[in-house]
Amino acid sequence: MCDFKTKVILNNISIVLVRPRYSENIGASVRAMCNMGISKLIVVNPEDFNIDKVSKMATHTCSETVNNIVFFNNLKDALAPFGHVVGTTARLGKGRQRVTIPKTISKEVISLSQNNQVAILFGSENKGLTNDDLKYCHSLVNIPTADFSSLNLAQAVMIICYELFTVTKEIKQDSFSPRLATRLELDGMYDQLENILKLIDFTNPQNPNYWINRFHSFLSRLQLRAKEVRTLRGFLTQIVWFGENRFNSGKTENSVTAHEQEM
């Protein structure tokens, strides 16, 4: 049973299934969520969604969660209101941002979820989350396995939800959790930063995403608050204004000099 505090915290956590391939796996994921007190599910661009198959796997007890599934065509729009995004991954290759285990990430998520909406992303059954998906994530989690590393989607959802549920019992009532910038606010800042990098020819046309991805990786570790994002955007705006002002001043000075030479 969930007490009131646990329900409030878990209500700020959403499971996000990105391009799931089978309705049965969506239904089984719903069942896993409900067992652990998590009721918000977002489905992004599913390959197949048959409500009868989903409902059968979820069981009648979870019908409210099934009926309240929210659908999106793309991940960017789905994540707009979230202050923290966690991506699940089976790959631990070089260049990945910090990857933790379920118990560790659950403590972080539960703490943040007191004052923020948190999304946990799961990729498609055959390919997982792509690099483009992972760029929206503040942190990554990997479920350790033995030599055979191939968890069913619903199994992965159950493991993460179980760890989240158990950590709610440990959280202190008076622990501090800041209000973080949402994905919408962060994406606005990244778009502005990308435009400036292009404007000053900082990016390589043959690999235009290299530096912006580096900035993504760096800034995502800072857990920026909304006020801090506004400050950074103000700073970026001032840089553009200063550059344009200096450019226009140079044009005026050159025009005056040319006119004086003609005289």
C-alpha cells in the first residue's frame, strides 16, 4: 500500500515508452507500473497499439492507467514539461554520459520528483533509445545483467519502478529539491546556443552537431534551474546584440572613411 507522501512523489513520475513495437508489451508495462504505484504513461510513436491487447495484458485493475495513456508523435514534445529526464540504455560505450544503476538513479529521481516532473525513457524492443533520444536525457541508467543482456520491455519497466517505489520509503519529508528548468526551457536555450555557434562559425559544417552535443552533455550534468536558464539566455542575447552592434558600427565607420577620402 502507498501512503499519501509516496503517492504524491510517484505521481510526479512518468514512464515514457518510445516507439514500442508490440501492444502486449505496452500492456505488460502498465501492469508493472501499477504494481509499484506509478500511474502516468506516455507512449511516443508506437509501431502498434491495439487497445484490446493492451487492456488484456494490463488486466482490468489497471484500466484507468490504460485509459489515461498520453500519446505523442515525437519525443521533444512529449518531454516539454519535464524538469528531469532519465534514459535507460544497455550500451556502455565510450562517450556516453554518466551511467548509473537503478538503485542509485532512483534515489536521485525520488528526491527531485518532490518538486519536479520526472520522465523515465524506455526505447523500442529491438533498438532501444537512439543517440537523438539520449540527447534529451539528464542522466542514464543501465540494468546490470549477466552474459545474456536482453530484458523484455516490461521487465525493464518493472525493475526501475520497483527501485523507485522502495526508495520512497527512505526519502525524508523535509529534504530539499529545487525546481529545475523544464525540457521546453532547456531546448529553447540549446536552440539559441546552436544558432550563435553557427553565427560565429564555431561549428564544423561536416559535423555540425559535435559541439552542441558536447554542450548538451556538459550542461545536463548541472541540473539547471529555470532562473539560471533565463540568465544564460539573457547572456546569449547580449552576445548577439553586441556582435551586431559592433558590425553595424564598423560599417558606419568604413562608410564615413570612404566619404572623407572622396572629399
